[in-house]
Amino acid sequence: MRRSIVLAGAGLLLATAWHGPAAQAPGTAVYAAVGAELRQYDLDATPGTLTRRGAVTLPANVQEAALHPSGRYLHVGWSSAGASYGELGGAPGQAPRHGVTAFRIDAASGALTPHGAPIPLRARPIHLTTDGDGRHLLAAYNLPSGVSVHRLERDGTIGAEVEQPRALDAGIYAHHVRVLPSNRGVVLVTRGNAPTAASPEDPGALKVFAYADGALTNRASIAPNGGYDFQARHLDFHPTRPWAYLTLERQNRIAVFDVAGESLSAAPRFVKTTLAEPGNVRPGQTTSSIHVHPNGRVVYVGNRASATVAFEGARVSAGGENTIAVFAIDRTTGEPTLIQTADTRGFQPRAFALDPGGRVLVVGNQTALAVRDGQRVRTVPASLSTFTIGPDGRLTFVRTYEVAAEPEAGRLLFWIGIAAH
């Protein structure tokens, strides 16, 4: 029997009670992208442990992935531009390449097999998702900011791009794209850009489109305070109530919007800090991904910090919070209340995912970083960290698995997802 998948950033969650019957699937795979290599691990959810299996290699560095609603196909976006190579350039001496490859997920083992030919994309796909009925794949692009829609064939292969009827308002620096639970609207989360010594702040916004058979139409632009101090990053929906949960990257906050008809409310109903020490924010502190637990009682947010200072001739961590913030959700109002910040035992937890039964959370600590240890310097490696999820949603650390990321070679632990097969 096919089960569900939970992908970092994809927002596909199985609604279930805490640790309900048959929560552990017959097989569960964790996929972790290190540069162009997409590795597979088997997950044993009871102790929260991983066993390394095989891997597939993409034409360039993995950016994001999305699962077909059937659970049988994984669509993986890749690019030779972005964080590893410089935003606009490709590898030295090469024009940047961008595309998406479909894989078939083996029902017995979770192994990935290429399924159809890769298709080229116009720019780096910073996020991918499917619509509710699995007929289309949507890609968000940060530079230039935009979104495209591609038909999916019945066998899960990727078809032609859908020509849009008119120009779309794609904002500044799109970072996430989500289809509303009704399947009749799309939200493009546009982050904007922080101010610099040479340029003012670019405002962020939530760009909402009407959606029908792959066609997008401008519907609303939601930008509290004109989009300033609104550096929107990632969005997830409550599985049963009309609430959307948004991370504000540079503001280190979570905001809650109402899902109103086929759009979102013009302003958030709640805004909360994601930090344990909001009065002691270190340079470079930002949020990352967000996921609502499948039962809708808890929402999880990644906090990341990787700024450095000089020490004994080396660059070492300047401190900050590399944690998963755990919020209890009020069942009546949707208000999130911070109940825990769990140390990820690494740096830059860009992506994390929950297993479909809601028992385990796995974090990808993106890169290695030197830290001061008394008068010595040691290096904390990139890693996968596993946590079990308690009855109240709190996390208990299990262990870390070192990952040989090589930032200088463009190999970061950039994305992870969890699939039941």
C-alpha cells in the first residue's frame, strides 16, 4: 500500500493522531542532497536511526524536490547556480544550467530510478511543489523572481510548460510556492532583500494567484507595512483549519494568516519570535523552513546562525541559535506558543522533515563550521540529526550522522525529505 511523503518545503503532510495505529510505514526513506548527489537512508522510526543506502547523481546541485500525490514519483530540481556557485554564475567557464528530473520511487526499497528525460528550466528552481491532484508541477525562481507551471503526465513524467494568459506579479526574490488546500489558488512567497550599505531594502510580499488547470491569474499582493521588515521565506498550511504559518527570515518570527476564501488575510492574526533569546540576536541569525505536524497540534520552525569571528588565526562561530523551535497550536485560534527550542547539534539547519507517522524529525545541518573550544579550535561537521517526537510535540535528540559536505567544491547539505514506500 502506498503511504505519504513529507518533503522539506513541499508541505505534503499526512493527517493523523499522535502515534496513531500503524503510524510506522512498512518502509521509510530519508533523502539527503549533498551537492549533485541525492543520497538515500533507511529510517527506523522507533529509535530514530538511519542506515545509509544508495544514491543518484543529478546534472548539477540539487535545489529542492516535490512528490507526486500518488507517492510514486519524486521530481528533483537542480541548478549550477545559487548558493554554491554564486547566485548568477555557473561553474567556472560554464553557463549555468537548470532543470528538473523525475524519479520513480521503488515501492519495496525506496530506491530512485530516473523516469523520463530531464527538462530544462529558465532559472534556478529555488522551490518546487505539485498541485493537489498531481496534474501540474510548479517551480519558483528567485533570480529573476518568477514562477512556472508544467504539466505532469499520468505516468509521472514531466510534460510541457503551461503558457500563462497574462503577465504575473512575481514580486522580488521568490523563495517558496504553495498551492492552497482548495487547489484553486497559489501563493508565491517573495522574500525581498535586506538593506545593504549600497542599496535600500527590497520589500517582501505574499503574491496570491487564482489557479485553474495550470493557469495563474493575479489575485492579491499581501505586504504588511508595505512589505518592509517582512522578509517572508516559507509557508505551510494547517491540515484541517484555515490557517497558514509563515516564517519571516531576517525578523526571526513566525506569522499566522487566515486562509480566507481563495486567498489569505491582509494581515497576520499572530506574530511571534522563534528564538529562545530574542533580546540577544547575533549577526546572521535567520529562520529557515517551517512544517506543521500532521495532526495540526504543533508547528516547527528552523533557526540558523553561521556568522564567524576571528580567533587564533581562524574564523570560528560567532554564536547564535541553530535550533528547531517547537510551537504548540491553540486549537481554537491557531495561536502558536513557543514550548521548546531544540539544539540541532550543527550549523545552518536549512531543511528538515517529519516522517509521515509524525514520530521522527530529521534535520539537515547544511555546512561544517569551526568553533572555539577553550583555547583550541575544533570543527563541527555538516550532519543529519534525528529527533523523536513526544506526545506533546517536543523533540528528544537521538544522534547525528556526519555528512562530508565541501562548501569550497559547491557541496552543501542543501535539502532533505522523508518518504514512506
